[in-house]
Amino acid sequence: MDTSGILLTVLLIVASVLCIAGVWAAVEAARASRSLKTLAQHLDAQVVPLLEKADVTIDAVNAELLRADAIVSRIEEITDRVESTTRTVQGVANAPAEIVTDIADRVRRAWKRRQAESTAPDAEESESPSVVPTDTAPAQDDADETSST
């Protein structure tokens, strides 16, 4: 055998090994492709219904949020009405007490003023008995006249 024959045999063996490796790679690529196709079909069968359920759930949650918003709005309206009514009732309930307090304050001020007026001439008379103030003399005369009648 000469060198060209040996080389040709080696090349045939290498080419055969490369062909077998190529066929093996093609078979593996076909298996991977089938596996990816099966995975895609499985995901399509599983994920699409889940997404549809999620869409329905989100719509239901939005509807409940709108309902809750309406309830909160009604509660705010009722709270405003109750607050207004409470202010009105409080005003009505406190009005008599305020009137009585106002009258009591007026009576107390008048009483204090009257006591101050009645004690002021007595204090002046005790300090200087010979001097009679001109303003208090007619008031005392009037008081004497009313007490005698």
C-alpha cells in the first residue's frame, strides 16, 4: 500500500466519523425541536387559560373597587349630614344654657355695680364726714323718699 492509499483510507474513516457525527447532531436537533414544540404547546395549553383567569380576576377586582368607592362616597355624605345635624342639635341644646349664662353674667355685673355704688359713698363718708358729695346727696334723698312711701 502506498501512502496515497493510506491517506485515502484515513480520509474515508474521518469522513465517515464526521458523517456519523453530523447525523447524530441532526437527530439531536430534531429531538430538541420536538421537545421545544411540545413545551410550547404545553405552555400554550396552560398559560393562556391562566392569563384569561387573571384577566377575569382583575376585572372582578376593579368592579369591587368601584363598589367600595361608591360605599365610601356614601359614607362621606352620611358623615357630612351627621356632622351638620350634630352641629344643629348642639346649637339648639346649648342655646338655653348660653341664654341662662348670659343672664347670670348680667345679673352678677349689675349686682357688683350696685354693691360698688353702695359701698363707695360709705367709704367716702368715713374718710371725710364733714364733706358730703353733691352726686350722692340726691340719690340718698330719693332713697329716703322711696323707703318712706
